[in-house]
Amino acid sequence: MEKENNEDLQEQNNIIRIDIVEKVKEILPEDDKIFDLAELFKMFADSTRMKIICALKEKELCVGEIAFITNTTQSAISHQLRILKQSKLVKYRKEGKSVYYSLDDEHVIEILMKGREHIEEI
């Protein structure tokens, strides 16, 4: 590597602006935060989970209602709800023998809406 203009390096025919690279490296989240963020976005990568999230955006629902809306088995819905609960995207409350699910907070709706906004402009 050879120095160029005291701030730039030339590496394999690419100029690297060291001052900019160092600034960006300083503000990047730590690896564990990057991993957590990637895990969060994985939750949105399954169409069944997306259907559940979209349904719960509209109304608090029980497993049977979600299964009917999504045309999926109750077993499959329960499995996906468990994953969504572990990721803190969905919460539940019990009323007698019934369990009702809802989105955990407004952040989930914001992520969903930003995603929809993005795909609709493509």
C-alpha cells in the first residue's frame, strides 16, 4: 500500500479515504448489536409471521382467529407466535381460558409500515 495525499490509500486500484473510513468505523454499532438487528429482521423474513403481524396490527386476536384469517393451522400459528414472543414483537394476555395476542409496541408497526412504504415505491 502506498500513501496518497496523506489521507488516502490506494489498494488494488481503489482509493480509500482513511479519514472517512475511520469516522464510519467509529460510529458503527458493535458486533453484538449488529447481530441482534439481523436477528430482528429475520423475524420479518417469514410470510406466515408477516401475515400474523399484519393481522395483529389491526386487532388483538386469539390463535384460532389468526389461523382462520391466515388460512393456516392453529399448530403452525402457535409455533410462529412463540417465535414472535421470544423476539418481543408480540405479547399476550389471558382472559379466562382464552389467550389474546397483540403487537408488543408501536415500534413493530413502524417497522412494518416502513417496509410496506419501501416495497410500494419500488
